[in-house]
Amino acid sequence: MRDRPAADVLGTLLRHVRITTSTFGRIELGAPWGAKLGPRDTVSLHHLLEGEMWLELDGHDVHVGRRDLLILPHGTPYALRHRPGAPVEDEARRRTPGALSVRHRHGGDGARTVVLCAELGVEGAARTMLVRALPPVVRFPASGSGEPMPGLDRLLDVLREEVREARGGAPVIAARLAEILLLRAVREELERPAVAGSWRAALTDDRVARTLDAIYGAPERPWSVVALARTAGMSRTAFTQRFRELVGESPFAHLTRWRMEVAKTTLRDHPHRTLGEIASSVGYADEFAFGTAFRRIVGIPPGAYRTTAERLDPPS
């Protein structure tokens, strides 16, 4: 039987995320201009259509040229300017979620900059793992030979056309295109070389990747280290050492953290499921063992977590 490729891990995880578009728009700016964007729980995308700009993130300035694509996945504050050190104003949040918002002019009468922007909400059990695996900014520069990501130019061309033409259904189509753009960018970034001791480094190791795919695909199974080692085709000792070297923690610790991410999503999305049912769905034989593990990892009991989640985001 042929081994499944490491890419299956990413495919399995992507089935555990949902992506929504909170805001989307084409923003026109004239120098001098500067915008300060505060903390958020969304992933920011910026595609520069005309001109140039500078991104300031964590005290560092990054030049952004025409047709460059930026993805900021962590929700940390950042600033965009027409030049480094230019004054900034707090971002005005007046756009309607899911709408194509066009601001024909903002700033001064100087050089024009046009940016295609999107704020994407990422939800689901795999959100934390995928976002943490990405750097503070993922940049796909347009300069140089060839495309920085296969098919990027074609995808961006269609996205720009939808925003420019604003025909019927454009917000929905643009949102789906932005979703595809983000997923492909995540895949491209995670396939880049990674240092040992990071979760993404394990994606390139066939044996460890098989166990990750098994864990993410079936958290309800009564996994043991021996069973996971057997899935990897390794001895228990060699597997445990290799897993820890690549992932940065023991197999059982990683399994437990994944089970708790799945449980948190289920608690939020399925308010009518009992704690016993949720415990069984993530591999626990009884509610008490599940509650103990949940409180140790998350910090509060599962019932309290569900109550908090319903208060912040009541089900429709």
C-alpha cells in the first residue's frame, strides 16, 4: 500500500476551517496618507494595484510595490503609509461587512496609491494551528522572474475584474475568490522550508506526517503512542524522538491539544450536543476525563467555555 503524501495533512486541516469575508474593498489614496490598523481577529489581505506603500509591523518597515500581495494572519496592529515615518490616522471602520466598498479618494493630492483590501474571518478547530504556523506577514512580491505563486496572476486578475465591474453578485464572487486566494497562499507558505521544532517542519516528513493526518482526521479514536508509532511505521522510541524533534512536543501532548481545539469548536457550533457526546467525539470514554483535560489545556471547564462562547456569539 503506497504511503499518503504529507500534503494530506494540510488537506485534512483545511476541512476543519471556515473562512468568511467581513470587509472587502478597493481603496484609493493620495499622498500624504497613513493608516493605523489596530488589533483584530481577522486575517488581512492587501493587493497593491497602483503606486507604492510601506508596511510597518513590529517596528520594521517593508516596501510594497505594484502587484505585490500581503497577508497578515496574526491580527497584530500595523500601519500603512505612503512613505516611512509619515503620520497615521486610526482606521475608520465604516464599511459594511461583505460589501464591495470603494473610497475614491483619501489623503492629499499627491501620488496615487490603489489597494485591494480584504478582512477574512477564519474559524474552526484548525485556525489556531494554521495561523501560528505562519509568519507575521506573508509577502508574495510581483518583481522578479515568474509568479511568486502558481496561478496567482490569473486569480488576482479575476478578483480585480469583479471589484472593478461591480456586477450582480460581485460581493459573493469576490469573497469566494479571496477565500481561494488565502487558502492557496497558506499552502504555498507552509510548503516553504521550516526549521526543526516547528509544527510545519513535520509536514515534509512522510512518517510523522502520516500520524498527524491520522490524528487530525480521527481524534475520536483511542490513540496510544504505540498505535501512532505503528501508523508511522517506526518503533515507539524512534517515533517519539522524531515527533518531538519536528513538532516540538510529545505525540500525546499534540493529540490532546488537537482534541481540545475540536472540542472548543463543537462547544461553540453545536450548543445542543451534550458534554458526554462531545467527550466521546474527541476520544474520551467519560465526561469527567474530558472535563479534566479540557480545563488543564483551556483553563476553564467545558460548560463555562460554552456559556462564554454563547454570550459572545449567540447561535442564530
